[in-house]
Amino acid sequence: MIKLKILYNCLAATRLVSKGQHKQLNIKDSLSLKFHLAFCKCCQSFQADLDFVKENLMEMDEHGEKYFLNEAYKKELQKIVLTEINK
């Protein structure tokens, strides 16, 4: 039960981190995310990684380069992430 709750919280937090990359979060979501990030090193790492990717993609875009992941590779990455989360 505890692992499931932690997993749910991390999934919710990563969704909020991703959502926050594209638009401003409402106060409730923002506070929930800040509280979760204060205690969860994994989600802090996810946020840092996402920031790194976003910065690099923006830099590539400034140079006229475009990069897209194909759907098969996205599904493969999702499987890897879920396997690691469920360990």
C-alpha cells in the first residue's frame, strides 16, 4: 500500500513537472509539487533532467535543428522507466 501511494505521488509529481514546463501551474498544484520535491530525490532528479533536455532542445531549435523521438523508441523508454520504478 505504501509503495503504491509513493508511486502515485511520484507519477503525479512528474506529470506536474512536465506540465509546469509548458504552462504555469495553479497554486494547489504548485504547492503540492514543491512539497513533494522537498522530500523526493528521484523527482528532483527528474525535474533537473527535464530542465536539461528542455534547455538543449531550445538551443538546438535556435540553430534550426529539429529532433523528434519515434513512437517505438518512446514506448521502449516508457517500459524502461516503469521497470525501474517498480523495482
